[in-house]
Amino acid sequence: MSQRLRGISDDEAMGLVKEIFDASNQLLGRTANLVRILAHSPHLAKWFLGLVVAVRQPNAGAVSDARLRNLATLKTSTLNGCRY
């Protein structure tokens, strides 16, 4: 199955999308592929980034164990047939 929406690259990011990418890099250390795809709808990407930061970053209120989150990510990827 091929990807239907291409992610927005750093070079293409302008305005609010660039701000979202910069915030993602600052808060998470990178911009995930899903955020790059959601950036076609910047307000949705902004909302999603806030959710991810709240769930993953202890300084933003996350209380779940990082090992448990990683295990959940791996299990979900396996169930969905992800290859990477």
C-alpha cells in the first residue's frame, strides 16, 4: 500500500507549518512523519502535536512509563502490519 498524502518537508514548511515543525523539533527532538502529513491541515497538526507532547513529555504532564509507551507503540505497529 502506498502513502496517499506526501509529508511536507522542512524546505516546504512556511508560516504555521514551520512553527509546528520547529515546536516539534524543540519538544520531541524531531518531526514525526504523521505530523508532516497532518501539516496539510495545520490546525489539526498543531492539536495533534499538543496531544503527543502531553502524553510523551514528563515536563508537560505525562505520567506513563516510557518503557510502557514504547511497548504499546511496538505492539500497535505489529498489529497494524507496519514494516518499520
